[in-house]
Amino acid sequence: MMEKVFVKDRNFYRRVAVMAFPIIAQNVITIGVNMMDTVMLGKFGEIQLSASSLANDFINIFQILCMGMGCGAAVLTAQYWGSGNVDSLKKTAATMLRFETVISALFTLAVLFFAPAIMHIYTADADVIAKGVIYFRWSIPTFFLMGISLTLTQILRSIRDVRIPLYTSIVSFFVNIFFNWIFIFGKLGMPRMEIAGAALGTVIARVVEAAVIGGYFFLYEKKVGFRFRDIFRPCGEVVRKYFEYSLPVMASDSLLAFGNSAVAIIIGHMGTAFVAANAIIAMVMRFCTVFTSGMGQASHTVIGNRLGEGKREQAYHEAVTLLALSVVLGLITAVVMRLVGPAILGFYEISEETYEIGIGMLNAVSLMVVFQAMQSTITKGVLRGGGDTKFVMFIDAGFLWLVSVPLGYLTGLVLHLDAFTVMLSLRIDWVIKSLIGAKRILSKKWMKQIDL
């Protein structure tokens, strides 16, 4: 039985590891930056911590959209790279960059003109809204900068170039921590800016990310050889194909982003203590799931490249192995969360009420994390790598909106149940997606070789 589940070829595991570990390291660094942000702002009380958390929930909508645009393009570029079709790969990247610029402009305008209204959606607390508006004002440049770095990172990963995004994250980590320390606390002669300083430090780090990744991709990368002038080249023959495969990804990620935002809104209206606890538990969750998320993202490239080579049966067997590995990693992650979660909660300067709420949330997500690992590998990895983007669109966001959000609203804002029950309700879609997605993989219906 084990022989049927796990691939025997050691090169496969080596290839997954080579792809996954730089992504994992990059995710650890990103989470470390966010964790330091919350620790530093936590020194000034739960209002500023909650405000930055809710403002970032809106910014995360844009981040997920960028991931959708990049991953949608990577569905094509991974297979183009596997088949050696560099010209179509360039045209796909150009189409993605044009679209990303438009989306970046829309989010910039939204924050520029409607920051108070956006914050009011997330919370009714006037003090939190006021601090969130300050954070938004200083974060305005971040959208164009993140758009460049996030989308180009997905293209680089699809051609197995994972080093530059990793090195960039390392540099960004130290830049962010250094400037946060200066501007949040007013060091080296600078004024103490508190929440505004957190936003400014992050923007400076985004400038570095965009400069390094954009500079490398447009000036130095040689395997594809994409240059700035290629953005303006005629791309008519790949535009339809790009939107055919990427629109379901973007639609899925958009619905997922707004669904996660709806979750944040539900928590936001449960009180500042719930918001602060959720900000910390979300950080614990991201920290503990870096291995499962990294393997999920690596699966996208591995499966996409394999199908681009025309090796369908090998792709299927590898997909089953990746699914099994996600279960193993999910179980390990659950144990780690239970061990380190309470200690991380205790590290923050929070009230006893917030700590107890956080423990309830931690107990819920540690039960559900196995399914989080499975659905990450299934939806973000195997099925998207196989070009099955429409199916992913239906299950990835559908159950979040149809099940988790209504249940979370009912248990949190109507019945006012405990944090454990509310968080379990808000994450129940992970279970449903995992079971349906696993059945889809075994059916082999997800393998869609793109007309190259």
C-alpha cells in the first residue's frame, strides 16, 4: 500500500525539497517581520495592535489578489518552462504585469480617498478606526511595490528560480526591523511615530523588495531574458489563454480574500480583545504552517513542470505522494502549535481576557491544521499546477462563503459563543475542501495539459 502512495524516486523528493525549502525560509522571514511588528506595537496597547491588524486585513486582500495574478500566470509559465516555450512565457509575464498595474492603482485610490470608511467596515471602535487611518495613510505606496515583488516572485518560482526571492526576504527582514525600531520608538534622533512608524518601516522594506526582485527580473535574469521593453510587446495570442486559466485563480483568490476579510469583520465586531488575540494566533498559525505552505507552493511548480513535459502518469503518482506528505506534515504541525502557542501568547503584553480568548482560538486551529495542510497542497499546489483552476475556484472560496462565514456570524455575533467554537466554525471550510479536493486528485480529472 505504501509503495502505491509514495514515489520511490529520490530525485522527486530532492526536487520538492529544493523548491520548498527556499519558499519555507522566505515565509519564516516574512512571518518574523510581521511578528516583530506586532510585538513592537504591542508595547503601546491593544488599540494600536488591533488597528494595524485590521488595516493589514484590507491590505492582505490586495496581497492575495497579487498572489492570484502571479499564480494564475504561473499555471501557464510552469508548463511553458517545462516545454521550453520561452516566448509564450514572456508574453504571459507581460500580460500579468499590465493587469497588476491596474489593480495596484485601484487599491491605492481606495486607501487614498476612503481610508476611514474602510476601517469602519472592520470595527465600530472610534479609537481603533483613527489609528487604522493613520496606518493606511503611511502605507499608500505599498500597493505598487508589493504588486511588483509578489507577482514576479511567482514567475521566478515557476521556472525554479527561488534564490532571489529568498535573498530579498532576508534583506527585507533586517531593513524592516531596523526602520521599525527607529520610527516606532523614535530612535537615532527620529520622532516616536508608533503605529505610523510601523507602516513607514514596512513601506521602506517594500521599496527594497521591489527594487531587488524587479531589478533582477528586468536587468539580470538570463534563463527567460525578460526585459522592461517586453511589457509593451504584442501579446494577443496568450491574453485569452492567460485569462482563461488565471481568471478562475484570481476569482478564487478574490473571493477567498474577501471571505477572510469577512472573517476579520466578524472578529472585529466581537471586541478589541478578540481582534488582538486573533492577530497573535494568526501569527502563530502562519509560523507553524510554513512547511505545509511551502510544500503546497512547491507542488504547483513540480506538477506544472511535469505536465509540461507530457508525463501524466508520473504527475498523478507524484500528486498522491504530495497529498500524503501534507497529512504527515499537518499532524506534526498540530503538535508544534500546541507546544509553542501558549508560550508565544504569554510573550505579548495583553490582558488576561485576551490571553484566554487566544487559548480558545489556539485549541481550535490546532485541531484543524491537518486539514489546512491538506487543502493548501490540494488547491494552491496540485490542482492549480494541473491547470484545474475552475474547480479550485468553486471549492476554494465557495465553502468559505457558504459555510464558514455564515457559521462564524451565527456563533460569534448572534449566539455569542466561546472563542473555541467561533474559530472552529470560521475554519470548517478547510475540512470540506480537503475531502472534496482529495477525491478530485484520485479521479485524475484535474490533469489539464495546456495547448503549448
